[in-house]
Amino acid sequence: MAHLVENGRLDPLLAQETFAFVERGEAHRRLEQGEAVGKVSLVRDR
């Protein structure tokens, strides 16, 4: 699968918004509700 990304044939789908680790509950809620498209990123500090 990595070769598909490297060759530009597959683009990972990431949500536009990132969440601080302390907001992980909100991030999970948005995924469950279908409000986030793709993978949600958690960051350690903001």
C-alpha cells in the first residue's frame, strides 16, 4: 500500500481538524456522529 501513496495513486484521507489529546472524547464523538471524514489526528500540545 505504501508504494501506491508514494506513486501518487492513493491519497490518505485525513480530517481537516486536529484535536488536543485532552479533547479525545470530542474527537471520538465526531467520528461516531459522522462529522469527521477520514482519520482524526490527536496532538500532544496546542
